[in-house]
Amino acid sequence: MPQITNTAAAVQVARALEEEIVSEGWSAGHFVGRRQELAARFGVAPATLSEAIQLLRARGIVDAKPGPGGGIFVATRSPFTHLSDQLLQLREGKATVENCLRVLDALDGPVLHDAVEHASDEDVAEISACAEKLRAAWNSADAPTAIWALHARIARVSPNELLRSLYTNLVDYIIAARLEGVTAPATQARLRTHLDFAKAVVRRDHELAESAISRHRRPAVAARPS
């Protein structure tokens, strides 16, 4: 039976570790910690810690080495993954909801089409699981987190490191910062649009992906007036 993870907590742990790596100036190969120790340090379940590590690995920030002498280490960073450092600086500022959502909207098409083209069987299974969690959470307080978890998991398929890093960092920022102002009607049509993101990946269907992207664009989502 798969372990249940807390996606919001995983994002917060990933953010805290990323900030520590950047602020301490740790170089490639620096030992960050063992999984059990890190889970205890942050007070999260092993499955949640594993999800946090997966987020960091997807962005090229850490490597995970198994066996004796293994653990979590700072990864050798490519020029593209330095983008994460710049986004950390953004998080300390006052990025607006509107700006974040406009950028994500612009990237949804490339992200989803990459997933349709490149998703592995494992990717398909995990994206399907995210879609089912969203279906179950719809009309509850957990729905926004489930929506962002689906978007982030789809984005992690992309082989384009720059695109993947930018998109997942912005999603992480929205979840971790709990930005106010993201409003949208909790309609069945909106749910269907998000489920079609997942279905397009499962079916390898670029036409369905394009339809879902078109429906997802946001006159339906607006920032609250200041």
C-alpha cells in the first residue's frame, strides 16, 4: 500500500533545504543528511521527506545516493539550475499573484505537450494518481493544493531543464507562500479541465492537451482586488 504524503509539507521542506544550501554556499558533493535524520529534523513522515527530495532532485539541486555512506548530497549544478537561486530571491520579495499566474499560464502549453510526448509509464501512473486525489478533494479545502500538485507533477516530466525548473519553482512558491487572491469557481467544468490535463498525458493526446489548455486559460481566475 503506497504511503500517503503531505504535498504542502513536502514543498515547505524542499524550500527550507534549498534555502539552506544557497545561504550556506554549499558546493557540489556537500553532505546534506540522511533521509531518516532529515525526516526527524523536519518532523515529517518518510514519504513526505521522499517527496521533498524528489522535488529537489527534479530541479537538479540534490542527489540521493543509496547504501552505506549514502544520503542526500548537493548536486553538481548546471547553469540552468542556478535559476533556482534567483527564484529564491524572488520569494523574499513581493511577487504578485497576477504575475505568477500569468507566467504559469504562458508555460502550461509547453509543459503539458512535453508531458504528452515524454511521459514514462511511471509518470503516467503518478499523474493519474494526482488526478484521482484532485477528484476526491474537489469542493474541499484541499482542492487548491491538489490542483498545484497535479500541475507540478506534469511539469516534472519535461526534459527541458529550464522550463521544468521555472514552472516547478513558481508552483512551489504559490503553495509555500499561500498567496492570497487565487480565486476560481469550483465548477465541474473546471474540474474536468484539470482532469483532462492528466487524461491527455495518459492517452498521449496532443489534441486533448490543446483543448484543455485553451479551457484552462484564465478569465475564470482573477486576483482579488487590493
